[in-house]
Amino acid sequence: MKLQPADLEQVQKQAQGKTPGKNVYVETFGCQMNKSDSEHMLGLLSEIGYNQTGDLKDADLMILNTCAIREGAEDKVYSYLGAWRKVKELREGALIAVGGCVAQDAGKNLIKRAPYVDIVFGTHNLHRLPELVLKAKQDGERVVEIFQELPDELPELPVIRQSDFSAWISVIYGCDYNCTYCIVPYVRGREKSRSREEINQELKELAEAGYLEVTFLGQNVTAYGHDLDPQIHLGDIIRDAGKIEALKRIRFITGHPRDLNVEIIDAVKEVPSACDYFHLPIQAGDDRTLRRMARGHKVDFYRKVVEEIRNRIPDAAITTDLIVGFPGETQEEFLNTVRLVEELCFDSCNTAAYSPRPHTPSANWPDQIPEEEKYERLRYLNTVVSEVSHRRNKRYLGKTVEVLVEGPSARNPERLSGRTTTNKLVNFEKPELETDPDALTGKLVEVTIDSANPWALRGTLVNAPALAKV
Ligand code: SAH
Ligand code: SF4
Ligand code: F3S
């Protein structure tokens, strides 16, 4: 939420004559893991009486859950905090807390840079948040607490989910890889899986609460279970979830291609509710670059993984992440990445210009690529990515697909939007019915696809069981 001068006037008005209350506002940057953590922060704080507000101007506790993946994400943290400081000054007793990956890395230094911050906590001590807040309130002093690791016994965290039909379940924390560009292992620690029993319990509760979709989360979710005794794998919990009839869609993100074994692919194939969607970051389409990134596999290995998936599940969507301008990447090596996008016909790709990060080896390598060159490569790659995605999306023309409706379209509130099992965004006109068409939010409907662009599909609602019953 960006603040305008008029907002600050409103803060002053809203705050006048009020004693500090217990409204908490959380802003989340970064990956789904962070979004899920924010839901747990809200759950934890509700236990000491805090209610969520969607209005920063009304917040007694402002929490910024941060991401450190690229420099831009980190810069955003300090620019947001600068604006929040003004709110804090106008609202007596208001506190600012910073958590997440930047906080984990910066610790006390965050306070040096932003002395008006009251609480700094990391990625390994979410469960301590209520205590830290109470301490900051009681003592009126700054509280900084960072743990280097998760507790041996993973604490059970209460949760307030932001959706009532789609839920995230963190199943494995941390990452044991050491890709030479990546700060995640540093800020998220070693891999640690949650127990199968606990996950099953959560699945059961979600089904009872009416959730239709669950997404298993991990920085390296495909490694789930290797550290448990007995050792299990992601396919096992996909099959567990598949036995719960009320759960119609099961997803997982993000996996390392090296850990995606055939058992996992088979589980996706055989469990009807498992979505035929694989997000498998490759990062580069060039062997020398992959080696220098320490990804632990060659391009050919990845080709085989894609082949395995497409042999077993021909219509599966496969998406990836790509970094351009990695130190020392030649033009020819970059073009190998572009060629791989065309060859493997990804459904979509998240692309990024390499950003040097603290604590990562490649940040200190001498052969950094100039910014302009990185952005030139990024622009070129993006044009190819969108051509390929467009081609892939056109395969849906004329087909009728199942869509889980997420709500009004962000671009055009006259339309609803949702996703296919393959994670394609689908927009369609709201039906002209007497009942509230927004009642379709959180429902599975059928849509016939009429047009496709690189990022989304457009279609016509042909079947909406939810409305038919009204
Ligand atoms: N755990 C996931 C990725 C987590 S980070 C995995 O390994 O697949 C999400 C994405 O951010 C990465 O896939 C990578 O493409 C990108 N990324 C990570 N570090 C980066 C950096 N230093 N510069 C640019 N992009 C980066
Ligand atoms: Fe980062 Fe690599 Fe781990 Fe992914 S696998 S989180 S890119 S270190
Ligand atoms: Fe960012 Fe941390 Fe996720 S660095 S991508 S929020 S694990």
C-alpha cells in the first residue's frame, strides 16, 4: 500500500483521541512461503488479541514480511519503511515490526538503517512473535531476535488464511542446495520436513472447513520427506491428499528438477485431484552456466525430466525460472537459454536479471555483466518467452476447461477470473443472473476458451454448478 499525503491526514484524524488498539496490518513481499508465513503471523497475533486490518492507516502494529532474493526487493523494504515511519509518528503507540528474509539477514543492522523500527524477527522464530510484540509494548524498547536455525521440534503455528477456498501448507522449510547466486539457503536454513501425520491432520481440517485447493509449499518441495524417518517423498503426501474427496485440487511449488523423481510424477498422474502442473526452475539453458551456478545437473538431464513428464501426462503445463546475465555468461551461452525456451515450449517462465546478493559466491566474481547488457538480454528473452507462451496458450482455443474462480478480474471488474488445473489464468464475463455472480468465487466452473494471449485465456462460462443449484 503506497501512501499519499492525503492518507497521512487521514491517519491523523483516525488516530486522534484514540488509545492504541490492537489492529495489525501485514504487508508481504516475496514468494508463497512468505505469504503463508504472514498467515501464521496473523494466527499467532490473534492469540494475543490482534485483529487484522487491511488499512495501514488504522494499524497499531505494522508488519513488513520481507524478501531478499534480489536487490530490488530489498530496496523496496527500506522505501516502504520510510513511508510507514510517517504513519507511526502520527499514531501514538503504533509499532513497526520487520520479519522475513531481509530481517533474517540484517538483524540488528536493520535498526541501524531504520531506527524507528521496533521489532526485528527472522524466518526461524515466527512462533515467538507474540512474545516479542508484548515485550516491545511493555518495555518500550526495541526488540531484535534472530535464530540461526528452526527449533528441533517444529512448533505448531495457528493460522488465519486469506482465502476460504485455497490454502497453502508449508511441508518443507529451507534448502540444502547452494546455488552460487542464491541467498535463500542463507536466510531460510537447512531442509526440514514436517511430519506426514501433521500434514494429514491439516489436510483433514482444511477439507472440513470447505477448502477445495491445497498447495504444498517448500523452497525445494520436491525434496520433501528425505529427512524423515521413515524416509518418504512428495508423492506420498500427494496420494494422502488425493484420498480426501473434498479436496479437488492439489498443487506443489517449487521443486528442484534433480529431486523430481518418477514416483512424484506418477502420483500426479494417478491422483485425479493432483493438478497437471509442474513449476521446475532450470535457471539457464547452458551447461557451463549451470555448472557455474552449481545447479548440479546439465541441460540434458532437464530435457529428460520434461520428457518423463510429457510421456506420462501429455497435457501437463511446465513452467520455469530463468536468470540472465549471470557473471561470465557469454552472448552465446545466453542464446542457449533462449533456444531452450523454444525447444521445450514452456507454458510460462519467470525471468530475472541476475542480481548480486550478499553471502553468495557469484556476487564477488570479477566477470559481472553490465546492467544495460543484462536488461538487454532480459528484454530479448521476454519477447521469446511471450511468443512461446502464446503458442502454448492457443492450444486451449475451443476447449472447455475447469476453472477455480478466484474473484473479479484485477483488470476488469466486469469479469471473473480463475485458474485451470494447469495454472492458466482464465477471464470470463460475469453471468447475467439474478443471483450474485460473485457467488461463484471459490467455485469450480466450466469455461470454453475463445481467445488466448501470452499471459491469459479468455472464455465463456458454460457451466456453473454453483449457480444452477440456486
Ligand atoms: N527454490 C526455488 C527458487 C527460489 S528463488 C528453486 O530453487 O527453484 C526464486 C527464483 O528467484 C529462482 O528460481 C531464481 O530464478 C531467482 N533468483 C534467485 N536468486 C537470484 C539472483 N541472485 N538474481 C536473480 N534472480 C534470482
Ligand atoms: Fe536457491 Fe538453488 Fe535453493 Fe532454489 S535450489 S532456493 S535457487 S539455492
Ligand atoms: Fe524471497 Fe525469502 Fe521467498 S528471499 S523468494 S521471501 S524465501
